[in-house]
Amino acid sequence: MLRAVTAFAALAEPSRRQILDLLRERERSVGELVDRLRISQPGVSKHLRVLRAAGLVHVRPDGRRRVYVLRAAPLAEMDAWLAPYRRHWAERLDALERHLEENP
């Protein structure tokens, strides 16, 4: 059994971010992901297990295939958590811009 994984931990790996990018376009089977990523089937399956544990993807059977679908809710939670940090940096950059305009 795979232990709980946070969305942040799951997204730390570049291949998992690539998988999410592909799933953002549309749902895909494991075989399609293997073809697009040039990663072995066991490697893609491992990454998908981590993404499922983090709640970032959902799997549904489609005949003999397993189709993966992006779940955006955990990403929205991450976005909400990051919002104060974006505001913090936006305020700092605005202050820098004002300073530079006032002191050419």
C-alpha cells in the first residue's frame, strides 16, 4: 500500500508534472502516456500511482484499458496556499518599480 503523498511531493518530480500536462489536454491511457513520455510502462505506472495517492489523477476502466483523468481540486488547494506568497512578491516588485521610477 502506498503511503499518503502530498500534491507538493508528487509535483516535485518532472515526469509527474509532464504527465499532468498531458492529462490537462485530455484523459489518456497508460499506453498513450508511455508513447508520449518515452518512459517505460512500469515507470509511467509508478508515477501514476504516486499521482493517484496525492489525489491528482483519477483512473477509470475503459474495457481492458485504464484511463487517467486529471483531478484539479488538489491543484486549486495549492494555488490557494500560494496566493499570499504571490501577493507578497507582487507588493515587493511594485515597491521596487516605484523606487526605480522615483530614482532614475
